[in-house]
Amino acid sequence: SESSKYHEIITFELEGVMFRAEIDCLNLNKETEIDVKTVGYCLFDKQWNGERKVNFIEAHNYTRQRALYQLGIKEKYDVLVTPRIYAGSKKTRSCRMFKFDDQVRLDDEIENIKPVIGRFQEVLGGAEPHKCEVCPHCVEDEVIDFEILTSSFCANY
């Protein structure tokens, strides 16, 4: 039906910057959006985010991503959806549905993006993103040309 959509791509604007969202499942009648994720570890294992160990939602900043998608859906369809993540673990073969039910936090994520939207624009325009030097993505292409101070690296371990 027109109210249910699967793997839809939408574009939307925030503070003059265009964003692209790939939506796995959208049901406008039920006011819900679901993103499907698979992870190679147990869903309840803590992940290192460069500062401390956090759950996988926080480790990958999924609250910010879901807030952006919610904003895009609201802009396109004029429906405020409740974002969800349906996550499956390849390690344990368990699946869980995570509902982002804290609208204040979702709204705060959007407000926190606005002051740094210029940096988003720079990266989208080809500028090199800042590397955290900790996550697997940043370490993949690591060139050892600097030292990390253990006093700061281990401070939150």
C-alpha cells in the first residue's frame, strides 16, 4: 500500500545541507520506521567508542542517525515516525527490536548537529574527515607517524 514502503531512498535538507537516507521499512499508518542492522558480535556486548565502552546503539551513533531519518521522513511525508532498529547478531543468531522512544533526545540530536553542520558540508564536499584513531574504520588505513599518549588514551578505560 501507499503507507508501507520498503527500501526507499529520500533526500532532505537541514540547515542548507542535503542529506540522503536509505529507509529499510516505513509504515506511515503506524508512524514507524525500521532500520535493519546486522552485527558480528553479541548485541549486548559493550563496544569501545574511543572514550568508554558503550552499547552498540551508542557505539555507532544510531540515535543521531535515527533522528536525522525521522526529520527527513517528517519533511517528506509530514508524519512524525517512531524510529526502530531491528538488529541481528551473526555471532549469537539473536535478534532484537530497539525502539527510540525518547523524543527529547532525538530532538536534541538534531539541535547538536546544527552548530557543526558546516563540517558535514566540508566532508560531503570532499574534505578529509577527522579520524578518531581508535575505531576499526579509522585504524584500517593507519599510518604510524605519531604517538598516542597513554595518559589520555587509557584515562576512560
